Amino acid sequence: MAPKTSRSRLALLCLTALGVVYGDIGTSPLYAVRECFYGTHAVPVTQANILGVLSLIFWTLVILVTLKYHVYVLRADNKGEGGILAMMALARGANLGPRTKKLLLSLGLFGAALLYGDGMITPAISVLSAVEGLEVATPVFTPYIIPITAVILVGLFSIQSRGTTKVGMLFGPVIMLWFLFMAATGAAGILQEPSVLASFNPVHAVRFILENGFRGYLVLGAVFLVATGGEALYADLGHFNEKAIQLDWFCVAAPCLLLNYLGQGALLLANPAAADNPFDRLVPAWALYPAVLLSTAATVIASQAVISGVFSLSRQAVQLGYLLRLRITHMSSHQMGQIYIPAVNWILMLATVALVAGFKRSTNLASAYGIAISVTMVITTLLAFIVSRNVWSWRLPVCLAVTGTFLFADLAFLGANSVKVLGGGWFPLISAGAVVAVFVTWNRGRELLAAQQVRESLPLAQIVEEAGRGNIARVPGTAVFLSGTPGTTPSALLHNLKHNKVLHEQNLFVSVRTEDIPRVPEGERFRVRSVGPEFHEVGVRYGFMEDPDIPEVLAKMAASGFAFTAGPTRLTYILSDNTLVTTHQGRLPPWQLALFAFLYRNALRPTRFFRLPYNQVIEIGRQLQL
């Protein structure tokens, strides 16, 4: 009975993973083949070119998606979590020098920033490509393509605040239907022109590059679109397991995608004029409208997966101290990864709609799409080298051989995509640069403020000694202070003494630390150290996939036997209500100082971020100069 139950759970997990993991790569057939023969760097629609492009597509799926991600990268799980920040944290945990760790940090942050650009472009190009299918049915819809796309995108981002649990239950079945539909239409096309099966031979790919020269090399930028969802495989590792993701690929996604690509190639062999939209022209006329509806649903699902990934990435950046505190809403009590971040959601919505309005056609957006992911894939390969060598302890020749193979492919695609910069590829690069500027500015500004507060603070031992002498008036109850640096006196306590001239009977100094691991075991969540009679330092540890909850920690302290003078639910939280005053002392460039001041003013207040009860919080105002 147990094996049957286990198989049923695995089948359900596979169906769910299909909708989340493969939504992005599953919608690539909408535009990938078209861009090879109808895009900016298109090649003539000849038999040799068709077989060459199909061969490139097949071997790209084999080398980049199958071998690199499914066989190699998915092994680099950071305690069950995947994604470029998780790999960066895993690599930095190795025994490396400070300069190497700093380089890894820079690579990880830039790779993460590039995914924000992907989160903007993917919904735009996917939904726009699906809606453009209406033009194949009738040109009447041509003037309404952009408005229809904008309405769908606005609707998509508007429902984020309501959670996606109910809609998510449909993701797997809809994407399964989508893959089966692509397989059926592709198989029908292959039956008409079975000669496309010759494209499995890599000789056609080599011959295509040699005969078309530099123009053929540039087509790699369009071919790369078939693999743009590859990075999502690794990023979604924490939501599913490796077995479910791999079963979906080898049993469903890869065969169906391949059949559809071959079917589009077969159509082009029979009708070269279909190059303007081979995906929709492969569909029988009677099924065109249902196909547009299905493809739109599939692209919405693919967009949802990318949006959720950006939310998750933003939370990781907040926890690691590279992004300002943001309001994070948990949409499910059962799924930790299902979160909603309003600020990120609305920024993505505005950017996505602006991209549709600005680029107007999906073929124009394709010029902006791909370069961000190609750079991210290069970074992933470099980080994976560090992990394989220093974490898995692979021999150096093996590491160099594996890394060299994948890096050669990554750099080839990056070079082909680099020509897209002027045609629209500048957008993800500029957006990534802006995100990196925010990351670096917030982290540097926090470091400067923390150093300043340490200089201005007193050793905690001095306050404990004064209290022990009876020189400070004591009042009943327990006060909780947030301490950025253990061993120092929080400014809130000093100001409380200065203005109120009293100290609580019991005082807790809570410091929160985020580790380079996804989650900290509950048994290692906190550590209490007594520094004097009724003076205790509480060190709390969280992983970068977890949200801090100070009252919950204090309740667990009480449950483990810690004696609160007034009970854990009747505490007084005393915080500093800091106001930042910019003094232009040269510690930050003027632009960075202005950016940090803006971020600081808009950061979520500690009361909400640490989930403190409002009716138990006292905030004491002070000014911080920077």
C-alpha cells in the first residue's frame, strides 16, 4: 500500500511541477522558430537552413537544458533550495579566500539582478505572442493586439494579492494539455514531411554555421530562446524535488517540445511563407481560436511562475541584507514559498505593460529577450565550477572538462545575443544595473550606519555593571531591545535611560542573523546567553528563505523553560525610531547617498518586519547622520 501511495504522491507532484517549472520553456515554441526565419537576423527559408536550425534547437535542448541543468546543476542544491543566490551561498560556504568570496558575491548579485529583467520581459513577450495568434485568424484583431495584451497583464498582476492557490491547482492540468496539444500538432506536421527527422544529425548544425557564416552565428541568439526557461528548473528546486522535475522533462516536456519544433520545421519545408508565424499556422483553421485561448492560458501560467520567482528572489535579497525591508504577505499557511510583495508586483506590472506598449510586437521584444538569461547561465556555470571543485571535491581535470564544455556553449550563445543590445537588449542590462545599484547601496549604507552606531554605543557590560550597583532605578516587567551588534548597548536603551531615567527589571537584547543557508533547523533557532542578573543576549538565526518572527522565538524560549518576569505575551519592545539626516560627508557618492536616503525612508518599519505586536511597542526618536 505504501509504494502505491508514494507513486500517487509523486504523480501529483509531477503534475504540479509541470505547471510551475515548465511554463516558461513550454511557451518558447510560440516565437523561437519564427525568430530564426522572420526575426532581426533571419536566414532564408531553405531546406538546408531549416534542418540546420532544427539541429541547433535539438542539440541546445540536449546540451544546455538536459545535460547542464538536469544532470549537472540540479545536483547543487543548498539544503533543498535552488536558484542563483542559493548556489552563491553554497559556493561561498567553501574554504575560499576573502577576494574569491567577494567575487562570488558580485557574480551572484548580478545574476540575481538579471532575473528581474527576465521577470519583466517574460510576461510581455509570452502573452503578446499568444494574443498575436488572433491575427492569423483574421486581421480585424490587429489594432487591438496591444490593448488586449495590456488588459491580460494588468489582470494577471492584479490577482497576485489574492493568492494563487486555487488557480495554481489548474496550472498542472492546463500545461499538460498545452504540451499534449503541441505534441499533436507537431506530430501531424512531421507526418507531412518526415524528412525533418534528419535534423537529429549534428552535421546539419555544423554545416548551417559554416555555410551562413556570421549571419548563421547570429541566429544562435534566436535558437537560444528554446532554452530560456532552463534557469527556472534550478530556481524551482526548493518547491519540488529533483526526481519530479526530471521525470516531467524526460517523459513530457522534452518529447512534446521536440515534436512541436520538428512540426514547425516540417511546415516551413512545405510552405516557406508560413515563417511569419509557424506555430499558429501549424494549427488547423478550425482549432485556431481554441489554440489562442490555450496558448494565452499557458503564457499566463508561465508568467505567474516567473513573477512568483521574482517575489522569492526579493525575499532572499531582503534577508541577506541587500534589499530594503519590504512588506511580505504569505498567501498560504501550507506553502512557505507562496508569498506576495506589493511593491515588487506593481513595479513589474508597470514595466511589463510599458514594454508591450514600447516594443509593440513580440518579435521586437525578442531582441531584448535572451541576453539576460545568457549572462545568468554563464554565471551559473562559473559558480557550479566552485561548487564541484570545493564542495563536491571533484578532481580538477574533471571540473575543467565539464565547465569548459558548458562554458563554451554559454559563451557562444552570449556572443550571439550580445548583438541584441542596441535592438532592445539594453533594457534587461540597464534594469539589472539599477537593481545592482540598489543592492550595493542598501548594503553599504547599512554597514556605514551600523559602524557609526557601534562607535557611538557603550559596551553592554558597562550598563550591566551600573545596574548592579543600584545606580539606576528599576521598574517591573521585561523589556526587549533589538541589537544590531551583540555586546553593545542598543541606542534605544540609552535614550530610554536618558529621558525616562528607568530600566526594566528584566532586559533582553535580541540580535537577528541571516545565514547563507535556506533554513535554519528549529533546534538551532536561538541561543540565550546571560550577561548579568536579568540581562540576557538572545542570538536568533534564520535562513535566507525564512521570515523573522521575534514573538514566536520568545514564545519558544518560554516553552523551553526560560523564566520571563511578566510572561512572554506581556513584554515591552523598545525600539529606536530613527530619522536619517544626510550630511554629505563623502562616505557615499551624492547619487548613492540620495538613493540610500530614499530607500531608508521607504523601508518597512521594524515593528512590521519582525512581526512585533503594535500595542507592546515603544519607539524612541533619534537622528542618524550619514
